[in-house]
Amino acid sequence: MKIRGKKEFNSGYNGIVEECSGPMLMDFGILKIGCNQTHEDREQKERVFLLLYGEAIFEWEDKKVRAARKNFLDDDVWCLNIPEGVELKITGAAEDTEISVHKTFNKKYFPPAVYSKNETVIEIRGKGLMNETGTRIVRTFMDYKLTPYSNFMLGEDVHYPGKWAGFPSHYHQQPEIYFYKFFPEQGFGLLKLGGEGVLLEHNDTVKINPNLVHPQVAAPGYAMYFLWVIRHLDGNPYIKPTFEPEHLWLENRDAAIWPDCGV
């Protein structure tokens, strides 16, 4: 299901998905703050705050950390994961700052953790396959191997213009949320969600129900960024997806693809 985005978010917290007790099992929104504006969070949930762009000061317990990021395409990444019971204060330190906010129930205690570039798994995926039509940048902040105490798996992809992600088509039993940005902003992409096509535009959000395939492509000329967050299920964390078998032949580096293979 697509939730149509806004051209600009309002100042303060913009709730987009509020289903911590519903089918998505998580809340999601965008926090937009200006210089010297503050936001406090005391919610009794596990929370993740990912800096999309701008600059802000994060304060929790005895910590005070300043984080900055030029834009959502660069790899100067910064992400904070905190457990329930930890109070957080965020103060804007730039004219315009956006932070993605993710919340879910999790009774496990873990030390609050910051994930910057050195703690993030950054990969170029798809290189050498499918005539380079699936080459993209993938940044993984949290997954079951890196952060087994968390109920989240979270990361971001940057599509080169005209490239695909999530192909060969895959699905999984855990719910997932995608959030999109484009550069330039008038760009668009397309997502195959189950048996339907979904138009993707700047600041759109898509809720992905369990067991729906979800490959996608960016329009030529436009970089497509998407933030992805998966909610682990109790006793069934996300480990790896299930691929549609009819497309797995494309994982072979020697796959014969038309027109090189003839007809």
C-alpha cells in the first residue's frame, strides 16, 4: 500500500505509519526541525533515528553527540538506536534537518548505539550481473547478525538512474516499509508490489505486507533513494528473502541475455 508523500514536511514530527500494534508492527515518521528547535522523545518503545540530511545535536543519558549529513545520497551516514526507557532530546543545528523515526515494541535492554560510516556495511550490489541493470549502493545499519537484540532491520539503497533493486523478485514473511526520495525531486520510479504496479515519487512511503514480491526500478536520469525497515517477527527474524525461482537464472554471471544470446 502506497502512502502519497508531501512536497515538504511540516515542522515537527510527521507521523506516516502508526501501526505499532497493527499489521506493520512498527511506527514510522519524519521529524523536520530547524536551527535551535527541539524535539523530545520519551516513548516506551525501541526507537531508531536516521539522519537524512541537515545537522542536529542528540542528547541521551550522559551523551551529547552532534551529527551532520549533506544529503540523503552521500555516505556520511548517522543513525541512533535506543531501547525503551531512554529519554532523548534532539536540537536542530541547521536551517533545515530531516530525520526518519522508527518505533516498535521491544522489552530487551541494550546499550544505545550510534551507527556512522565506520559501523555501517556499505556494498555495491548487482555489479557484474544482468548487464549492470541492478547495480546500486546498499548501506545496512542494523540486521539480525549485526544487532540481534533489536526488533529492526534497517538500511538504505541508492539507485543509479535507470537501475533496478530487489531483483530477482523476492519476498519474506516479515512486514517492511519503504520511504523514497529522488534527485532531482521531480524524478520517479516504479515498484512491482505483488501483482500490482506502484508509482514512486519524492517522499512517498510504501507498506509491504508479508509475502508480497517487491522489485523496483528508477527512471532514467534520476537517482532514487529508498530507506527500508523490516520488523522482525517473534521467533522468526528476517535472515534472507525467498526468491521467485523463475528469475534466478539471472544470478548467473554467464547468463545469456538478449540480444547477445540471439533468439
